[in-house]
Amino acid sequence: MNLATTHSTPQSPDAPPNSAIHHGTAAFRRTNIALFAAGFATFSMLYCVQPLMPAFTKEYGVGAAGSALSLSLTTGVLAVAMLFAGNLSDRWGRKPVMVLSLFLSALLVLCTGFVSNWYGFLALRALLGLTLSGLPAVAMTYINEEMHAESIGLGMGLYISGSAVGGMSGRLLAGVLANYWGWRVGIGTIGVTGLCASVIFLRALPASRRFVPRALSWRRKLGHISDIFKDSGLPWLFTEGFFLMGIFVTVYNYLGYRLMAAPYDFSQAAVGLIFSVYIIGIFSSPWMGHIAGRLGRRKVLWIAFVLILAGIMLTFSTALWMIISGVVALTFGFFGGHSIASSWVGRRAPFAKAQAASLYLFFYYIGSAIIGTAGGLLYTAWGWNGVAGLVGVMALIGLAIAWKLRGLVPLEATHQGHLCSGSS
């Protein structure tokens, strides 16, 4: 079934014909300030536990794989919950769902700083996955729905830049503060930051102008999902999301363990500072997203996996400068690849954007949960070589799929009244 021709993208009858948000306008700037703040809050709250995993091991007596549950459990619940969050936003609206998601998540993060029991901590982290689910897939849908076709790649890249800054800041702040005042202070600070970002998001994001409310028809949703999986490209893009996030999270999960051990003997603060390489994502996401929008995503995605694979190979070295260089290359490739793949999903599913975005992010975060946990078992058994070997194989498979997608026939579909022009 051809996704481009069997359905059309509904548009609000109140929306002017040229209501799509275009880059260079005040609406575009407001949207990106809001989505930057949302990405910052979401991913700082999600990943602030990553540099703290060695501290959890020390305090609670859990192993590397057990400590990684503080993240894997959150991302696993998040993956499943997002399948339903997109459907709720179809009925209640994009902005209300995202606002509620941010505020509830910030409150939960604050609560985790006061829990003394490990299982209680994990329970709150699981609930965080549920509340966070109202933002990532819906934000992708909002961008694809509200922005002009020529601005989607740049808008998605800027949103992911906010995610990169949030991921970096959450890890950096939590790691440095934990070194001096304990991990609870680090997590509490992230919760307060999330509340502030939520207020910015609420005030800055323009209300939807091209959104049409739909009744919650699960039969129709299942039909849309079936159609999505009949597309020749979308299932492969979902798989790429699985590998991208699984590789990235696994490397960062266990990098702290490696660097805090001999011969490096990093402090908790120094491990937190390692995450400052996330700043690479601020540039690679919009840059590669924009290049892909101009040259075609089919021609650029494979380059991201080459960078990731090269970065993994460098981490096999024991030289610190090579390890750091490898992490930089991997980070650049990851954020660029995610920007390309996520915007490509929206372009190939013009009639069921919320469902397609939710499915992409389902595989994306399931990759984090599954590969991230498996990496802990391999780290316990074989150290860093076990982790690097696992993600290296994943990167090779991802590269093969990206190369295969170079031959994908682009959709001849209109999106918000503009021809798709082969970049799909």
C-alpha cells in the first residue's frame, strides 16, 4: 500500500492556507525556543542518572547491569508509553499533552532525590518513563505538522540540539554536583531546572494551527500501524533508530565505569565533564539535518554510521586521547543520524505522523533498554572490549541498512501543500 496516496494530512479549517511555520519568521524562533527548552528538560531528566551509575553501585551494592536499570527501566517504559501518547495527542491536542508531560516529569525527578530505597527509586524512574512519553513523539509530530516542508529538517535538528544540550547538561550537572554534595543534590537540581524549562515551553510554544482533533479509534490506529509497516522504508528507519540509540546509550553507560577504574582513576566530577562532548550534537543535528534536506536523506544517513563505527574502533585503544576522539566521532554521528532518520519518518508517513513518530521512538528507546542492559552483562564478563564489540556489530548492521536505503524510491507526495521533491 502506498502511504503517500491512500491518505491525506488533515488541516484545521481555521488555518490560513499559508499557515505553516517557515524558518526566518518570529513564529519559527518562538517554536524553536520552546522545543529547545522541552528537549533540554526531557533529556536532562532522563539521562541525569547516567554518570551516577557508579555511585548507585557503591551505595546500593548493585552491579553495573543492575545500576543501568535506573536508565534502562525508564527508557523501556517510555518506549511502550509513547505508543499511546501520540494517540492521546490526536484527541487532546499537541501542546496540552506536552505541557502536562513536562511538569509531571519535573515533579517526579524532584521526588527521586528523597527516596532512600533502591526499589522505590527504580519505581519512580519507571513512572518517569510514563510521564516523559507525552513529549518526544508528540514534539516530532508537532514539527512535521506545523512547519513548512522546507523548514522541517532544520526545525527537527534544532529540537534535537536542545536534546543534546539537555543530555549533556543533565549528565554534567549531576556528575559534578554529586562529586561535591552527593547524587541527591545533583538529581534535585535537574528537577528544578526541568520546572523552569516547563514554564518557558508553556509560554513560548505557539498553539497548533494545523491540528485537527480526532476521536480515539483504536481500530483505525491499528490499521494505520499496519499500513506503516507495509511501507518499503519506514520499518528500516525504525530499525536504524533501534541501533542508533542502543549504541549511543551503551557507550555512555559504561564509559564512566571504565574511566573511574585504573589506569585512568577519574573522579565523579571528571566523568561528568566527559559528557561535555555532547556539545558536538548541538552542531551536528541541525547541520546534517539541513544537508540531508538539501541533498536527500538517502545520500547522507550512511555517513552517520561510518562516523559511529570509526568512533567505536578508536575506543578499543587504551590511550585516553583516542578514547575521547572516538566518543566525539560517535556522538557527532549519532546526533546527525538521529536528526536524519527522525525527520525522514515524518516525511514518509504524511497521513499518520503521530503513529509513525511513536513507532520510531518505540524502537529507539527499546534499543536503549535492550542493548544498554546487554552491555552491562558484557562489561562484567569482558570489560570494555565486550561493550565495544557489541556496539561495533550493531553499527555494522546499521551501516548496511543505511546503504540499502540509498536505493529507496522516494515518495511523490505532497506535504502541507508542497511537493516532497525526492528527499523522502
